[in-house]
Amino acid sequence: MPSPEVRSRMRCWAGLLLALSLWASPVAAQQSSVHRDFDGIQVTTLCTWPTGLKGGYVPVHIRLHNATSERARVGLNLMHGQPNWSDRSSTHGSMILEPNQTVELDWLVLHNLDNWADNYHLQVEVNNSRHSRFSVHRIDSRSASSSQVPLLLVAENHALLTEQVNGESVGNSLSWVTGGSAPGQLPSDWRAYSSVAGVALDPEGGTPEAAKMTALLDFVALGGFLIVAGERTTAERLLAPYGDFFRGDNLVQRTTGTEVWRHRFGRMVVAPSGGKPLLIGPDMLGVSGLAGLSGLSEGLPEGVFPSALAANPIEIPGVDNLPLTGLTLVLLLFVLLIGPVQGRLTGPKSGRPYRLLILTPALGLGFSVAIFAFSLFSQGLGVKEAVASVTWLDQHSRQASTLAVRQVFSGSVLRPDLNYPATATVRPLATLGRSEGNNHFETAMNDNGVFRGDYLPVRRPVREQVAGVAAERGRLAIEHEGGAIYAVNGFDFDLPEFFYRDEQGAFFSPIGDDLPAGQRLELLPTDDLPSLELRRPESASSRPLTTGLIPLSGRSDLFRPPYVPPVQPKHSFLARPATSAFVPDGGVARTQVVGTHLLIGTLEPGS
């Protein structure tokens, strides 16, 4: 007989299989769709996202049509927060519309949890004439308090699904907040999913096209979760063009046909629907539906910006405070020298008392410049960072998924543009224990979507979370020769504290534990178990670091934080490189002054 915990899981997944055939007629989609006309320039916006959001980016589809007989210059400014608000964000750009021309835009705007604005606004400017801004999507500012868990439901009949699930209690003072989208309306950019925790998909109601599925799977690989309604064969048909997701050690849980599979940092849930369309109802997504976990705030998947990683107190030494000792010495030197110097150069014996009118301002200016220069050079002129990262390298797909948190300081007197590829992004964080003032986070679409403003301000340290998907940079090979096992490091960086776990679950490491770049070393059996936690740098505070990874002794519950399994996967390796080649830099040269990194790599089957 199944245990009470397994029976709880069985009941939770049974709620997933209720049929939408209870509703015979189609239902209009409940979405934020707005239409405006500005002097013949027709603007239509669409946002299908939930009204409660995580910190991340929100997609807004904008359609422009020039119904006039004249060409027009159209400027757009998509904003979260008013122009004079702190922690506001904006995405802006302009274009020329020819007569009768239509343009479709898919823009992302930062949803900053430090900004409690309850609307996204769009301001339109036509031929230098600015029009009143209008709301394109209303949100619940309570999401900033983490009281809501955002979920996107993907089905042609998503309207009733969102009504059934929205507002249902998840437990521990949390509630679901849902948005609904048809498969064809999904974004083709994984960064759009950074503001939700997970996605539920009904393949019977239509499947997204390839670019949209790729974006969704990248989101799952970075820590989101995906629920697919149907038998395993249904999920395999859906996902087969994108990789082999149902293999080996990736299975986390199986209960009465329902399966939970690991996809790097995330989870994919396959739930049988009995041939009926998907309904994710309150029974499925309530407390009983999460395996009876009591601490749901710790057990729910968090998406691509996990709070456990954000809480790491990693910091750059010496940039949060002024160099008071050095400044005190400069001031003391000024006090000691100004009297004797003035006395010698302007006293009665000098014969030139008028020099006092020149010397005093000159000395004051000189020492002021010295104080400024000392402060400037003591903190540095370049860009430096303290960073903690975890990378999951899947050599089967030749792709690496990276989650990181860092503090960055730019000593430049100019604000550099940050040019991240479409496969990576950052989320600004409030600096621990201090107010950052009137922040403005800009995305300039006319310059290929570069980040500007307070993403990297002048001479002020900022904290941010980073997430990105990148191609592999070299490969690790395991070779068997004469009964011995060898590891070949094909990367261009060393692999300190290297562990390999074979297909049978045994652990191996080289003598000395390190595997230098380009080296081939024999691996010997070891009784040591690798830790899946980040090591705290000596220069960081005494608070422990965490990756949010499941500890080795932790339970493998259905919705534990979805980053790594309770133990290192079979046929995989783990190492702690001194720097990470996979953390995106935004096109700006950086110097790492503090760093702690964890690299987990799964090898190709049979390699």
C-alpha cells in the first residue's frame, strides 16, 4: 500500500486531470489588450502575464499601424513607475513608419520589486508631439512582498483555467496568481519568463512553435518548472525535437503515472490526462498538491532568480566606505603645513605679504584635489566585482546554464553601456542595508537593447543577479584504459577539487584533487563526498553562502528547490574553478577581486 506521502502526491496529481470538456463553448481570453489612436497612428498592446510577478522581465507585444498618408516618426517609452520615482525602469526606442505600414514589436521591461507601481505605462510620441501615457498592464503591487506565486497557463482555453486557479492558497501565506496565454502568443525569448515561477502546458490544445519551445526550455534549464499534461509519450513527442530529456538519472519522482524529471536547474512534470484537456485546479495546486510540504516558501520552485542565491553577502572590500584613514592623513598634513608655509612665503621677511591672497586658495585647492584623487584611486578606476556562481554544463546538449549573484563597482567617470546577448540578463538587487536613491534602469531598443542608467552607475557599488545560457567552452572526457579511469580536461581553465561520479554511483578524484587545463590524469576511488554548497571567500562576511542547492542529506520531495539533485548525478563531474567562463559580463571588462564558483557537468551517455 502506498505511504501517506505517496497517496498525497497521487491525490494532488489527480486534480490535474479534471477535464475542460465541462465547458462546451469557447471562452474569450482574459488578457491586458489595449488599443489607442494617436493622430492616425494606431497602437495596440497585449500582455498575457499574471498580475502578480517575481522580480524579472515582463513581455509586452506592441503593434503599430500608420493609417495616415504621411510618414511618421514614432517614439515609444514603456515604463514601470513614474518618471520621478525611485527604482523605476523603462524600455524606449523610436522608428519611422511609412504610410499604411504595420510594425510588430516584442519588448521586455524590468519588473523591479523595489518599485511598488501597480501599472505598466506606454507613452507615445508622434512627430515630436508627446501624448499622454496609458496603462498597458495592471499588476498587484503585493507581489513585491512575495505573497503571490506567479504561474502561466498555456492553452487555447486558458481563460477559465486562470479563473479556477487564480487566488487559490498555496499555504504559508502564499497564493497562486495566474496569467493565461495561447501557444501562439508565447514569447520567443526566455528572459520574458524570468518574472514567473513556472508554466503549465496542454499539448492537446496546440503546441508552441520551435522558437517559443526553445525559449521555454531555456527557462526551465535555469530554474523554472514546466508541467506537461499527458502521458509520457505525449511529452516525448512534444520535446523530442529539442533533446533527450527522459534519460537516466534525470528522473526525480514517479507516482501512478505522474513523473517529475530534472532539466538542469529546473523541473519538468509529466501528468497523465486520460486523453482529456488540462485543468490545473485548486486541488492540484493547493497545499496537498505539493506533497504536504509545510515550508512551501522553501519548497516552491523560484524560477531563474532564486532568493537563496540572492541572499549571499558577497561583496567587494573597500568600496562601500570611504578610505577614512587616508583622508584623515591628507587633512592632517594640510593642517600641519599651511601655517609654516604661509608664514615663510608671506611673512614680514618675505617682503611680499600679498602672496597670502594667492597662496591660501592655491593650498586649499591643491589639497582638495589631493583628497579627491586619493579617494578616486584608492577605490580603483576600472570595473571590479565580487561574484558567486553555479553553472550546470550539459555536454550532451553542449550548453551551460549559469546562475550567479555579484556586487559590481565601476571606477570610471562615465557610465558604460551593458550589452548582454539575448541568452543572458541581469536583475538589479537592492544593496543590503542601504538606500540607493533615485535609480533608473533603462533599456535602449535603438541600440540593440543595451542596458543603461543605474544598471552600472558611476562609483557606486551595486548588487545584481545574473542568469544566462551559453555554449560549452571545451569538454571533459572520461577514458578507460587497462582497468584505470582517466579524466582529460579539454577546457581552457583548471578544475580544482575535481570529482567524477561514474554510472554505478562511485566517486573518483585525481591525486591532489586538481585537474589542470589540458591535462590527462588518472582518477582514483575516493570515500569523500563533494559538497554542493558554495565556499565562502575569506574576504566575505561571516554569514554562510548558499546556492539554494539541495543538501546531500536533503529529501527529494516533488517541489524542493529545483537546482540540483540530493547527490551529484551519475556520470557527471564537479569542480570549483577560480573564475567562471560562463558568467556573462555585458561586454564590459571586469576584474574579479572576490569569487566562489561551482561547476557541475553531466557527460554524454556512453562517453
